[in-house]
Amino acid sequence: MLGSGSLSITSTDRMMTRIKSIYLFISKHGTVSTNELVEEFGITQRTVQRDLNVLAYNELVKSPNRGFWTITSKRVKVG
């Protein structure tokens, strides 16, 4: 049973895992649309946008055209 113990997964952990997964998905598929990410991850467009904003702020993704995303040349260790 998950509770307040040390094995519980926080919302921050879930968010970071999701952001990492989104980054890896974009890296694998090249340029993807926001709608593709909504469908792939089963989350709302607002959540996708929020996660992409985190990645863009850290210069890991960019939007070459409105509604589309690709990774930048900035290297990141994913582990």
C-alpha cells in the first residue's frame, strides 16, 4: 500500500518521469506535434504544453513551427 512511506511516488517524480519520456519520444521520432504527444501519453494538451515549456526553458527542445517540437543540439544525460 502506497502511503506516506519512503516508497511513495511524489507528483514531482511523476512529472519528471513524464518529461523525460516526452524528451525521449521527441528524440526518437524527430519533429512531433503537440497532439501526437497528447495521444501518445494520454495526458491533456495543457499538461503537454507545461512539460514542453520545462524542456524549452532548459533549451532541450524547440518549436520550429507552431504546434511542433524537436530536440535541440544541447546534450543531456538521461539516466
